[in-house]
Amino acid sequence: MNIIAQYPSWRHRYATIFGQFRRSFAYVIDLLGYAPIAAAGFAVPQFLPQIRKLRATGDSAGVSPSWAALTSVNNAAWIAYFTMSRYWTALVPSSSATLLAGTLAVILLRRRPLGPRPAALIAAWAITLAAAGGVAGRAGLGALLTAAFLLQVTPSVWTAYRTVRPTGISSGTWLLILGELSCWMIFGLHAAEPRLITLGASGIIVSVLMLARIHRTARNGRVALPAVSGTS
């Protein structure tokens, strides 16, 4: 009898707990919609550490001018894509990346101009993006932007791993890139946007590769210091 009498009480308690969990889950889902704002927090100052390091040390070893130029071009295309998609909050990080990556590209190109072939390829890619957006609209531009990030970061990874001591690369910039693209992957999963998911996942992988290269270079430099001082 006591067990039967207590049944409604337990049922009410479980219903209350489930209701609180459901409200908490809905709140978290709502928060995911603000991931572009978090991405903006990472993206706005994203290239400042690299620019500051380059100006302070003059060391550009391992930093690719093609990467900076392609980053500026691709983010300009993302501005158009986000405008067509009405993702207004996403315009802030893409606009900042366009401006600062362009600034970094100018600084690097003054020190190490691109050859005719890389310059022609970057110009051709910019024209292709503009043509895709003008002819096929959001769908056409989005299809190219799905692969754009891999095209963009390939020169950076290639240069970093081909340079014996890539001491010019800023870890701060790549940590911010990692944070931004993690946010985009989260938002892509929330909005069921495959292009943003692909962008985020690719960005996380590349950022980890670059940070690993920076860490290895710094560690090898610390190991080499005692040997150098011992011979002098």
C-alpha cells in the first residue's frame, strides 16, 4: 500500500528532473547559435600576433606569403557567402580576417615577393570565386569554399615543414585560428551546414599540425642552446 501511495510522488520527481534536463539542453542548443560571436572573438585579433612578431623580429622563416594572400581572398569570398546566407554575425570575423590577412600579405610580399606562377594562381583563384558567386550564387560559391580552406593552408603547412627552423611562425596566431575554427565547426553542426563543418574540421587538423611544428622547433632550439654555449 505504501509503495503504491509513493508511486505518484516518484513519478512527479522524475518528471521534474526530466523537465529541468530538457530545459537545460534547450538552453545549450540556443547558446550554440551564438558560436559565430565566439568565433569573432578569436578571429578579430587573429593575425595580430603574427604581424607583431614579424615587425618586432623581422623573422619570416616558415611564414608563407601565399597563405596570407589566399586567406584574405577566401575570407572576402566568405563575406559574400555569409551575406547571401544572412549569417550577419559571421560577417565580423570574416571581415577582420580579410583585412588583417591582407595586411600580413603586404608585409610579407615586401620582404619576399611571390614568383609569377604563385601570383598567377592566386589571381586565377580569386577570379574563379568571383565568377562562381556571380553565376551560380550561394550554392556555387559555397561549393568552392568547401575546398578553399585546404587550398589556403597548404602553402603554410608546406612552408613550415620544409623550412629547417621555422622560427618566424607565431603560435598565438595559430591558437586563435584553432579557437575560431572550432567555433565554426560547432556552429556548422548546430545549423546542419556541411560547408562550415568541413571548414572547422579541416582548420582544427591544420592548426594542430602547425602548433606541433612550432612546438618542435622551440624544443629543438632549447636543446641546442647548451651545446652552443659550451663550445664558445
